[in-house]
Amino acid sequence: MEDLFRYLREIVDIPSVTGDEQAVAERVGADLEAIGLDVEFDEAAPGRPNLIARAGDGPTRLWYCTHLDTVPPFFPSSETGTHIAGRGSCDAKGILAAMLFAARRLREDGVSGFGMAFTVGEEVDSAGAIYLEARGPGATGEGIHLVCGEPTEGLMASGHKGTLRVRIRARGKAAHSAYPEAGDSAIHRLLATIAHLQSLDWGKSDVLGPATLNVGVISGGVAGNVLAPAAEATLYWRLVGEAEPARRRLEAILSADDNLGFEHVGQNDAVFCRTLPGFEVAPMSYSTDIPFMPSWGTPLLIGPGSIHDAHTAHEHVLKSDLVDAVGYYQRIAHALL
């Protein structure tokens, strides 16, 4: 499988931080054409093409889907006897490479009816997936599947959590900190609100476990000896059901205080996936493009690599996991087509 490892290093070495996906899309598109797939570039935004490829002339019943973009900063590939490192090696160019090599083997075996949907923007706002859903499904009818590739350590996901992302803003009144009765600290108000939100039960699932809330960013105030006139925080829920009830609940809590407001950043529902016999199954706590492509098929979620290596300075994927992935992506096609 040296050609697989070499190929992964080549596409890792093409920078594709979100917003700059065109070069890698063109390279991968040419490689898919070379193995006999019909390729289409469809721009979700100027210079940011989703890559759609189909095998065979008939309807496409199985889509392999992962994303072309990576998080910053870019750093090039490197290799040891056991793994390949570099930005995107795990999330998600290793997955893309395994899907492409599986597609090549499927075509050599005469299999058709499958396709590739490689998207832009997954790491930020799933802009590519949203665009594909708006343009229409890749096929219609029963028995269509979307095999989403994200790092699952080769486990087949029973589902993944949804999200709710907001910025909460608190207003106060500046005053000398020696005379707090003369003012109103926005920071104190914000911290009390966050503590209340963290004390609440935002849901539990037998499949996905409990919902969680992270306070990712907090800022405000002007000096240590001044009551803060303003403060804000960015909060990120990992949900185990529908997102809209959680958003409405949060809005009701914040609307009870005229000095609190919030900006809705984004949301998506939790996802429950199909699984197949012969695979070890586990839930995933992160989110994917799946919620934004509901008409593209019944979802499955599986891929090589660990999410704990993604987005890190030591991002890498084991070579043995890549080889395994080529095999199980073929098995999935044979099971579903």
C-alpha cells in the first residue's frame, strides 16, 4: 500500500485551510477521473468547489462523503514506519485517500452505482454541505445511503451529537470597584448566568449520553478596579436531540433579564446512524456534515484516525488504519449496493 501512503502525503502537502480548497479539489478530481469516475465541480462559493463524482451511468445509491478543508495552520506531511503526519492527515485527507483507493478497487471489480461528495467548509460552517442539500439530492427513492468519513478509529458510529452555538452579551454600569453599589458589573451578571446554565439538564440519550456545555470564550471589562460595563461569552452545547427546543429554552431564560442578550451562531440536531453487522459500534460526541445533507441518504459514519489527533500539532493517522479503511469502505459498498 505504499501508493496509498504516497498519495496521502501528496494531498496533505496541498494546503486547503477552509476557504482555500480549490487546489486540492482539482487534484482529487483529476485522480477520480483517472480511475473512471465522472467528475463535476460545483462551487459553493467563488473559488470553493464541492467535488461530485459518480461511478457508472445508472442512479447513484451510495455516496461516500468527507471534506476537503482543514483547520489552520497548515503544516506539511511527514512519515514514519507506522504513521503519516501533517495537517489533514487524520481530518480528513486520510479518509479521502482511503475512499478514493476503495473506489478504484470497486471499479476494478465492476461495481457501479456509487459516488463521492467531497465538500468545502466543514470545519467552519458546513457551507459545502448546505449548498449541496439546497441544490438537491444526489438520488431519490429508497435504499440510498451516505457514508460520511470522519475519524472514528474504525468504529461504526451509532450517531453523533448535535450543536447549539451562541454568544451571550451582558450589559452593566461602570463604577469604581470600591463602591460597587454605584454600578452594575456585567461580568458578575454574565458569570451568574453561565453558572445557572451549567446547572441545568440539557438532555440525556441512551445512545449518545448526556448533553454538554462548554464556555469557549469569555471577555469583558476595562480594568481590575472598575465594575465592567459590558461582557460577553461564546457558549457551545453538544446536544443529544433536536437543537431548536434548546435554543428556545435558552432564549426564554435570557429574555427574563433586560440586561442580557444573545446572538445565535448556529445549530444542528443530533444524528442517529445506520450500522452494519461485523463492525464495532460506538457513539461520537462531535458533529459532521450529516445533519446538513438529510436528502443524500441514510447516514453511516466511519473513518480511520482518532478525533483526539485531529486539529492538533501532532495530527497523524496510522498506516494500518488507512489500509483497514480501504477494506471496510469496499465492504460497505458490497453490503449496501
